[in-house]
Amino acid sequence: MHILNIFRKKTGIIVLMAVIAITTVCAAPVSVMADGAYWPEGPQVNSPCAVVMEVNTGTVLYEKNSHEKHYPASITKILTTYLAILNCKMDEKVTFSKEAVNDSRDGSSSISRDVGEEMTMEQTLYGVMLESANECAYAAAEHTGKKLGGDYSTFIDLMNKTAKELGCEDTHFNNANGLPDENHWTSAYDMGLISCEAYKNDEFRKITGTKTYMIPPTNKHSTETPLYNHHALLHPFKQYSQYVNADCTGGKTGYTKVANSTLVTFAEKDGLTLCVVIMNAQSPGHYEDTNTLLNYCFSNFKALNIGENETNESSDSSKDLGVLNSYGMYAKVSENYVVLPNNAEFSEVTREEDEKKPDSKDALATVKYLYGDHVVGRVNLIGSGEKVDLSYFDAANSSKNVIRIKPVYFLILLVVLIALVILILIGRRVYDNFYRIRHKLSAKKEQHERYKQYKRMKRRKTNLSFRGKKKY
């Protein structure tokens, strides 16, 4: 019994220690290298090339062959529209030249404008984005080029210059509408950069998110010209009405025989603004894959406000926030956010000075926020007259990160703990049974020895009795 009590005490201690160990591991943060941070695995899509970017942070949430060069077709018109908006007023009069009208040759996308026809820039750009009219794209580019002191080729040069400034490395444009040209190519990633920048413009967002538009009579057309957005996720177009997505806020379609189907889509939900780019796809796969990617991103990622979370972190006097400790004033912090997987926390993010020149003339520097090797947000630091110590951004200070045990790992550890407890209980039961069997055998053996001893004593008495009798 003494041995059994000792075993039972040890069993309780083992179970208690296992519970404490599991609880400690799950509750305490584990220090790991930053590139070990958890990132959700993306879905499988049929389109050869795809990328998903969060517009305001630039975070790449998904990519597949995103740097492969392909013909973009009419998604080129996103940059055409954006640059026309930046350099022109919407009420400026655009006159269609012979070259512009001829650019809708061979039955390509058109709203049948005539040489010498006049429309406002706003009307022209609705023709570009909704009906993908090639003559409208040429006319808008030609008008803008002339306004800049040149011609149509001046606008093309501006397209390439802007693309380079945005960080595009796989791009060269040779026209304003995306018609096939061996010197006109880009990648899904570069189109993502261009599209995200364009979507930040209010006028562009209004145009790309419009489902229908009516061009009033012009000097060449006595009747109105109705326009319909061809993007099936935004507006039920032709046979693709089943792909309409309530979160879609705009985009641009494209197609040529050499480019196949291309598609740019904007969508907003739960504080996230996404841009999905599909290239070299087969219709209607580009719509199906876009909806798949939107569902994946909206289900697996979240936006966390930088201002609110930095305030919470700075309230902890033990926190070393480097330049943010000594500076304390940020540009547009309330409007900026980071994009993280749903299971991640703001405390897992590291800060690093961005090598790029700040996009604000008032900014001393731009801080970029990283989760592992993913850039998940940026914010400008505005000058306050104080000396700013940027040594915080040394590589040694940003090489490590703290991530917490994910729920799936907690469940695995919990299952292991339960299995361990079950094994211990089974072992104790087996030991108890073994002890009872051994105790029973010992008792039986002892009884047998007593019986043998009793028999010996009985024989001895019998012998003594026999010897005491007289013989006659």
C-alpha cells in the first residue's frame, strides 16, 4: 500500500507539471526571427499571373508569377486616365483628331466618335474607363500631351516616367490604349503599383466606380451616347452577371488575342481596400479567380489603426519605440493603418526607416512597418524642431520579432496533454490490477504454506502418539 500511495502522488505531480508547462508555453511570447512570422497560405487560382495589393499600405497579400511580363491590353487605360486627370481639368474641351479616330480601327473597342468631334475631358475619360473606347484614350492622351507642350508621344513618355517613379521594373508603354505592340508590356505587380496609385485619386475613383453614364449630344452626334461599365464584378455585363460582387468598387477590363483576358479590380470591406490584378487569363476565369482572391483576403487579413496602437504601446514605459519615443508626432497617423493576418497582433510588428524619399515635403522620414518580411504599412514623421535619433532603425534592432503561439498549435498541445493524462490513468489502472493480482497470489501462497505447516505438525503428533503405545 505504501508503494501504491507513492505512485499515486507522483502521478498527480506529473499531471500538474504537464498542465503548467502547456499553459506557460501558450501564454508566453516566443522570440523568433522576423521572417518566421505566420502568413496565411493563398488559394489556388487558374490564372497564370495574379497579385493582390492593399491600396493604402502597399501590402502584397497574394502573388503568383507577378513579375512575368505580358501584354496588358486595355488595363493600360488606367494609367492613361490617371495622368489625364492629374494634368487636365475635367471641363476642358477635347477635340478628336484623325489619328484618334483611326486608333479604333479594325473593329476594336469604340463609341464611334468622328473626326472633329468635341467632348469634355470628363466625358472622354468615362468613354475610356466604361466602354474602353480606344479613340477616347488616344484623344485624351493627345490633348494632355499638347497641353504639356508636346504631342501624343509626349504623353507616352510621361507614362513611362510615371511608371518608373512608382517603382515599376517590368514595364514599357508604347501607346495609351493597350492595343497590341511588341514594345508595350508590363507585369501584374507593376499594374498593381499603378492601379493602387490611381485609386487614391478622388476623380479616378468616381469614374472607375460608375456603372452607367450618358454622354449628351455633341457637335457631331445629335443623340445621347449611353455608356456601360464592362466590369462584371461591378455591373452585370452581358453573360457574366453571376460574378457581381457587392464589395467591388471599380476596375478595368482588357482583352486582345495576344494578351488574353486581363483584369484590374478594386474592392473595399472592413477597413481594407484591395486591388486585384489578373493577366494572361482565359475568360471567364479572370472573374472567378478575382472573386476567389477577394474572399481569401477579406477572410484572412485585418486593418489595425497605427495611431491607436502606437499610443497604446508608448504608454508602456518599458517599450523601446526608438524614434517614436523621442519624436511623438506623426503625419496622418489617424488615417494610416497596418494590414496583418487575423491571428497577428500589432506588438509583433517591427519598425524601420524607409529608404525611399518621403512623399511629404514636411516629413523628416517615413517609417515602414514590417511583419516578418512583409511591409504592412507606412507613416510619415513630421518635423517638430527636435533632434531625431534614427539609430533605432539599425538592422540589429529589427532582425527579431515576437510572435505568439497560434491557436492551431495550442490545440495540438492540448490534445497531447489529454493523451498524456489518459496514458497515465491507464498506467495507474494497470498497476492497480497488477498489485491486486500480486497481493492475491501472495495471500494464496501464504495460505498454502500455513496448510503445509499444519500438515507437518499433524504428522508429527501422529508419530509421537504411535511411539507412546505399548507393544504386546
